[in-house]
Amino acid sequence: MLSSQKINLAKVAAKAFITPLTVRTFASSAARSVNINLHKGSFESYNCDLPSLDVEISKEELVRMYRSMVTMRRMEMASDGLYKAKLIRGFCHLCTGQEAVAVGMETALTAEDKIITAYRCHGFTYMRGGSITSILAELLGRKAGISGGKGGSMHMFTPNFFGGNGIVGAQVPLGAGIAFAQKYLGHKAATFSLYGDGASNQGQVFEAYNMAKLWELPAVFVCENNRYGMGTAANRSSANTSYFKRGDYIPGLKVNGMDVLAVHQAVAYAKEWTVSGKGPLLLEMETYRYGGHSMSDPGTTYRTREEIQHMRSNNDPITGLKQRLLEFNIITEDEMKAIDKAARVEVDQAVEEAKASGEPDLSEFWTQIYQKDSGVPYVRGREPEEFHRY
Amino acid sequence: MSSMLKKAVTVSIPSVRQALARSNPVLANALLAKRSYNSKGGVEMTVRDALNSALEEEMTADEKVYLLGEEVGQYNGAYKVSKGLLDKFGPKRVIDTPITESGFCGLAVGSAFAGLKPVCEFMTWNFAMQAIDQIVNSAAKTHYMSGGNVDCPITFRGPNGAAAGVAAQHSQCFAAWYGSVPGLKVVSPWNSEDAKGLLKAAIRDPNPVTIIKSVKKTNRLVTVEGGWPQYGVGSEICAQIMESEAFDHLDAPVVRVTGADVPTPYAQNLEAFAFPDTEVIARVVKRTLNKKIGA
């Protein structure tokens, strides 16, 4: 079981927490919530109604969203640095630019709802309760890592987050199974299974759609369309790039995934849809990653720097929310800068803690292959003299 | 059931048993396990009925156990293993799936991650090849990769190996492939008693377990299996014996009798050459008995 250092229990258990900063902001204006109108192009629907463009949201929630996105970006930037310093090995897929999806999703859900995604999972792990230290330590392959250092970048889990999965597309039937279990056990919870534009053509995705619809599972399938499956543009991989329509008999919604409030609204809509017994729903989040597919990919051989820069300048999720916070007088510029600074400090501290953690004990090589005390007496190592007896 | 087998091994090697018990607990456990399943007395029943009663008992005992697979419900099972279960437990717990092994196996594994205890049936293990990624990469490896944070108490079951006249794509033995995967327990029942006991144990086991049903016999120098010769179960047994004290007890090299290294043909006369039969086994045993190292 995860130790309390690895999971931010406050995040998992409670939707709302008050910090001194947010208490201060209440003093600046009387109302606790605001009504924000989303842009008309925020949603497009397929065989279902559009969610309302009018978002009613508390100020403290907005500030929380901002803080989460800023912290997430800092965390991914720190990972970038650690990778370049060769402290992270193997694969490392960053979600820089895509923060609105994980954050907007989390604020619309509860701890009972479940999420599963593929390997671009650090942001989700953080939102689902993983501490920054445990995420960074996992990347560094240390004992304090959220998976004990045994999984790495692609294999991070929390009690309500099922990874972190390395095989493209495999997480989608797994997610349908998690939804199946919620229904079986009578839990009123929605399960969100995320996959990319690259994974969307996998046969098993359609197999999962079919069973979800047939058995009316409380499953929401979410295509995080960041336009490129590794180096292949969506229109070079997919005969039909309207991913929100690919569910055929499953209704769908296309969402501006760079707008955290649009994501929030769509996810709340989707949760209500599935939990109320209407069966599965498909969401397509139009989003964008500034970095390459992974740290091994510069990300500029298959797209132009102009495109990347354009997205950063015009569609950045953090800048977008910042503008709203200022426009609605939620917080001041100085308070925002304080949040930015606090995020940097928090991540820097987590980096130090992660680095200070040692590598896993050698004994951990042999543990958790099977469940503890489940009747396996012996495991062989590399040669007959190298073995472990339990 | 005290000992669960890591490898797909149900073999007995009578005269080197003692040496093995000292040097190689895995094989020794296999021998002990086999002996303890073959008790005297009791009711005579077919393997199919034994499996059926195991499923019924485990589904009665634990609400989280459910069965899914093709034709397991209304058809009462392609081989009648799940006969009567839909009537008894209803469609929530006995689920007919579409013909989508990759998808329904993944779904079953995901449901195990989320706390259920699925029995995922493949009509034959040949079809499970479509789902092998979910079995190996999702079910077997996740407990380890997650540092123990994710559990997967799933049972995969189905008929394995040769059947008469079904040709190459329906006759493969998967013991070697699944047996090699750390994180997966693989068991292969020998008779009805084995079948019932092992299925019950597998369902209760908190690890992912695959149950493959086939016939395997060995004597002290000869391994016999239905699978292909290269990189197979017999090869593994040979290697383990070589690396153990048992090697010193051998009077002749170990010989593997296996399926032929050929995709199974359809014509009956050709198919007859594909799998070991008593004549082949006897011939090899005699030949081996006539050999002695140093003679």
C-alpha cells in the first residue's frame, strides 16, 4: 500500500482545501463563485446535447486549477532537466502543454471516479494524489518512487488511478474493465479511459467500445488528440480524424482541451451521463504538446517551430486561465506570481528529496513478482547460484 | 492447496525425486503437489464436471468471482464446462462475450485491478494469442511494475494443445510460452481431481493464474509433452536437472519426447506424426534404458 509520503491524501480524499492564499482572495470581492461564458467553439457534439457554455465555478476552484497547472508544468520541466542530466533513463513522455486535460478532469470528478491512461501519465498521477517527490523519485528509479523505483515513467499508480501503461491501446479495454467493476460492485462512479490520436485506431479500442455499449458500462473514453502519434500526424494515421465520432453507436463530444474550464465542463457532463445510466460516452480533447513525443524526440522533424510557437502564444492553458483570473478579479498579478514562485519552490524541494532518496534495496528485486506469501517458494536469478528463497 | 506451481509442470521423475527435493524445490513441489492431488476413494467424475463444480463452488463462496468468455452462458460452454452456471448465477456473473479476445481479456484484467475476481475463459488457448499482451504485460507484470500497488487476482482458463483433426491453428501447446513468464502462475491439471483442486486454488490465488489442460508424462529419463521441441517445457526440465544434483544420478542423457517441430497437419495419417503416442514413448524409453553412460 502506498505510504502517506507518496500520496497526498488531502488531494485524494477531499475536493476542497483552503489555503491561506485563497482565504486572502475572498477578501477582495464578495461573491464566492463566478459565471464564466465559454467560447462558442468550445464543444462540438455527436448524437448528444452540447454541455452548457455557461460555467459556474467557485473562485477557490479556479485558483486551485491555476496552481495545479503551474505546479504540473514545473514538475514536467524539472523532469526534462533531470533527463538531460542523465538522471532519468529510458522513456520519458512529458505532458507540457496538455495540463488542462488532467486538471480540468480532476476538478470535475471525485476520488471515487477512476482514471486510466497510457504512458504520458505524470500529470494524471499528480492530480490523482501522487506526491511530486514520489513521481520524480520514480523517474529517478529511487526507493521513494511511487512504484518503489520498479516501474519508471510509464508505470505510476494511485488507488484511483490505474496508470501509467506502456502498450499503446491496452489501457482502453483495461479501463472498460474498471468501469465494469464499478457497475458490478454498485459504485456510482465513472471510469475515464484515455488514449491518444495514435492509439485511436487500435482494434482493441473498438472492442472496448462494443462491450461498453453492449453492457452499458459507466465508461467514458477520452481521446487526447495532440495531433501527432509520435511523429505521425493524425491525418496520416487515421482515415477518420473526427475522433469524437469514432464510437459510432456511442455519442461523443469534441472539446477544446487547451481550455481547462471547457475540459471541466465536458467531464462533468460525461460523468453525469454515464453515472445516470446512459452507458458510455466518448470525449475528444483537442490538445497540444510543446515537447516531442518523448525526451528522445526533438519534436521538430514532423512539425514546424512556428506551429509550436503559435500554440504556446495563443492557446497556452495556463496563460488562458491567468487571463480569466485577472479579468474576473479572482486574484491579483502579485498573488499569481506568488503562486508561480511557490510552485517552483515546491518542485525544487521535491527534486532534492527525490535525489536524496537511495536506490531500492537489492531485496526488492525479488519482491512483488507474486503476491506475498502466496506459495511461491523460490525464484531463480541469472544463474543457478543466484536465487531467492521466500 | 498448499503448493501452486510456477511453471507449467506436472511431471514425475520417480528415481531422482529425492535428489531433486534437495536441490530444486520448484520441481520437488511439483512432485509433491501431484501426489497430494491423487488421493484414494471419492467420487468418479469427468474433468468437465470437476471444473464445473469448482466454478460453482467458488462462485457461491465469493460474490466477486465471475465468469466471462465466448459461449459460457446461454450455450452452457463450448465444452460444457460452464453448464448450468448462467441459470444458477444469472447474467451479471456469467457473461457471454463477443468474439473479441484482446478486448474481453483486457476488460477482465482491468476488472481484477479494480477488485473483482474474474475467471476469463478462452475457447482454446490458440485464441488467447490475440490477448497475450493483456495476459503478459497487463496481468503478469503489473504487480511488480507498480511496486506492489496493483493486484491482479485473475484466472485464465481453457483447453490447450492438440485435439484430433483441428489442424495447425487450433493445435498449439502454450505451456512453454506462459510457463516462462514471471508473475504468472501456470498450472496444468492431469486428471479430474487435479482439475477441480487446481481451478479452485487458482480462483482463490491472488496472483494471475493460467490453467492449461493437457496430458504430460515423464519417467526418470524421458520428458514427454505435446508442445514443440525447441525452447519447450522438456527443455526446461532438462536444464533444471542438469543444474542440480540430479545430474549425478543420471545413467543416460535426458531425452525429450515432444510434438514434432511442424504446424499440425490435417490429414489423419500426417497428424499421427505430429504428437507423441504410446508407441513413440515406449520406443524412446526402451532406447534410453538400453543406454548407459560409459558403456
